[in-house]
Amino acid sequence: MTESYVIIGDGISGSSAAETLREEAPDADITVVTDEGEPLYNRILIKEFAKGKLPEAPISIHDEDWYDERDIDLKLNTLVTGLDTDAHEVYTHERETLEYDKLLVATGGTPAQLPVPGSDADGVHHFWTFQDARRIREDAEDADTGVLVGAGLLGIDFAAICAAQGVDAHYLMRGDRWWRYALSEDGADIIHEALDEKGVTPVFDSGASEFITDDDGNVVETVDSNGEHYDSEFAGVAIGLDFNVEFIQDAGFDIETGIIVDEYMRTGVEDVFAAGDITEFYDVVLEDHAQNGSWGSAKQQGSVAAQAMVADDVEDDVEEFRWVSSYSITHFDFPFLSFGFPTRGDDECERTYDDQEWRRLTFKDGKLIGGVLIGNLAPQSKYKQLIREEAQVADQKEVLLEENFDLDDLDF
Ligand SMILES: Cc1cc2nc3c(=O)[nH]c(=O)nc-3n(C[C@H](O)[C@H](O)[C@H](O)COP(=O)(O)OP(=O)(O)OC[C@H]3O[C@@H](n4cnc5c(N)ncnc54)[C@H](O)[C@@H]3O)c2cc1C
């Protein structure tokens, strides 16, 4: 009998799963459901579109023909509202029922809203979809002043958009530095100076407590937690994601912040798998559950999930998810890369090399698990190799921090 596979979500994890499924199961019925109105596009590049640096065309990855050619049934503008895992059925907002033999949940997250007055005003933006990017670009082009909230990897994209669009912006940060969970003051200061140079002013020990609007409901001013007022015809909020799990809340899944899966993307509910940002996956190096918000990781998880969905014997037939994720920022004159798990671990070391070069490494149980590189990304592949090989190197920090260290100089 023909197997039927349903994938919820056409982001990179869902789409990569569909591609792998078609390769592995040429005759299967495959359906991909997405609430977005367009097929897979490059979410990483939508910030360049919002900056005004790229037109629409190169951001798209697949058109509808891509799915037709592979005999994949793509359902756009279709929200999944519930599922019955005993009956093996998925329900959509149009009361359609989709039956599955195997199901993949690849629904990612939605940006969280600040719980403060005015956070839903016109001109207050959150950033996840191409549609968001179109609105952000339009508003940023018209704005003279802006405020940004959220001292992390998505917040800094808003800052770069304001800089590129000539918006005079204040970047309100809750603590004393940008991305304080991964960077020390020395590392963060390199970023602060680069922001300043681009016309974005960092404001520390701050945060938005209210967005004030004009009579038409457009944001005009932001009040911070210290009562300071900042002119802001544009506001960008990036304080984290709410993971899209509402429709499975009562379906028996193990959910913490995301869906708990093992290293093969199995959820524990029979015939249901999950992949991408939505998962809290078992990381075989960390020997613990973890979440990744990165493109490469989501793509690989989609592929592993698809292989597990078709496998007769998952442990024998499928290679576990063993991946060192990385996330780069290209907004400044110097490169920036975080890799692995820079915000976790029980040990760390760091070094400043010059005013635009800095490095920090994190360790757990003696193993390297992640880090941040500013200015010089050359050692990234060596660090990633050490992570993948689970090398015990925490006792050799001096060698690891040498500017051009050699793997042969390490004893492991
Ligand atoms: C502006 C921006 C910049 C980024 N920059 C980088 C970067 O430089 N490097 C990097 O590695 N990563 C970056 N990321 C993160 C990266 O894009 C994500 O980690 C990755 O796209 C996650 O893919 P996913 O398939 O797991 O989820 P998503 O891409 O979020 O896809 C999930 C899909 O499921 C749909 N969906 C959700 N619920 C339902 C439902 N109930 N019914 C139907 N459909 C549903 C959603 O609309 C969405 O289309 C960036 C993200 C953003 C927003």
C-alpha cells in the first residue's frame, strides 16, 4: 500500500524533509501544509531585503512548480488547527481532514510580543516572515527615528536595517551589554562601537515599557523602563519566539518550550516526528536536550526526520543528528560567528586580540561545546571538528586560544 506522509510547515526543515522523503520514497503520497502564502524562501536573507540591499527574486528558494515536479501536494494559506494521533488525522482551518501514516511537525516559532501598552500599534514590528520584511522595509524607508528592543541575534538585524535605511535609532537593552548570555563586556564592546558608528545608539539597563501612538494609531515615541522618552516612528521588537505548539497541546506530546525529540527526531507519539526550531532535540555531544535557532540545523533535522520516517529500523538505517550549528552576522566591517552552544557549559575562556578581534569558548564536562568568534573566523572548522569528535580539551585553553592554533598541538 502507498504510504502517506504529511508535513506541517514549509520552512527549511519541512521543505528539506519533503525533498528527502521524495528521494527515499519515490511512490509515497507527500503533502506539505503551510499557513504562509508563498513556498519556501530564504529566511536568512529577508533582513537584506528589509535593509533595501536585495530585491525579492533571489530570496525565493522554491516556486510552486518545484513541488509539482516532485509530485508533492503543497497546500498554501492552510493553517493546521488540530490533530488526532490515534486516528492519524490532521485538521485544517477549512475543516479539511488529512490522513497520514507518518507525520512531521515542522512549525517553528512566532515572535513573542512585549506585554506593554502599545505593543500592537502600527509601526511596531516583529520579524519572522517575508511579509514582515516587506512591511519593515516600507516603514523603515519612511521613518527618521527608531527604537529597537531585544539584545540578541534578531534584535541586531533590526539595528542593521535601521542603519541601512538611515533611521536614527536607539537600541534599548535590558542588561549592560548586547547578547550578555554569550559575550563578555570585552566582546560586546566591539559590537557596541560598531553599532554607534552606524548611527544606532546602544542604551543599557533599559527596555521598552510603553509605545505611545498618534491619533491614527501609529507609534511615535517609546518610553523606556527608566521613564526616558525616545522619538520612534519605527520600532523593532525581537525578544524571542513562542513555539507553534498550540494545535498539539492536548495530543500527548512531551513539550517543554519546544517538542521533545530524540536524536532521530522521534517525538514519542507513534508515527509523529518533529524537526527544526520547534524541537528540543537530544544533542549527542551535549548529552542533554537543546534547542537551535539556525538554518543549517533546521535543514539537517528535516533530512534526519525524513530518513527516520521511511526507515524500517531507525537505529540501524539512519545516522543520528550530530550537528554543530553556526550563525553568522555580516552587518559590520568585521565577521561574527557563534557556533555550537555558546550560552551553555560549566567552563569558558576568552581572549581579545585587537580592537576588532575577540574569541570566547565554552566547555561542558571537559568537552568544547561552543563559542563566539569576532574578527577572525579562520579557526571555526577546527573548533567544530573538536566538538563533533567530543574531544576532552578544556585543560588546554592556552593552545585553543592561540591565534592560529594547530589541532596537532593539542593532546587528546
Ligand atoms: C530575520 C531572520 C534572520 C535570521 N538569520 C539567520 C542567520 O543568519 N543564520 C541562521 O542560521 N539562522 C537565521 N535565522 C533563523 C532561521 O531562519 C531559522 O532557524 C529557520 O528558518 C527555522 O526553520 P524551521 O523550518 O524550523 O521553521 P520556520 O522557518 O519558522 O518554518 C515554520 C513554518 O511553519 C508554518 N506554520 C507554523 N504553524 C503552522 C500551522 N499551525 N499550520 C501550518 N503552518 C504552520 C510557519 O508559518 C512557517 O512557514 C533567521 C531568522 C530570521 C527570522
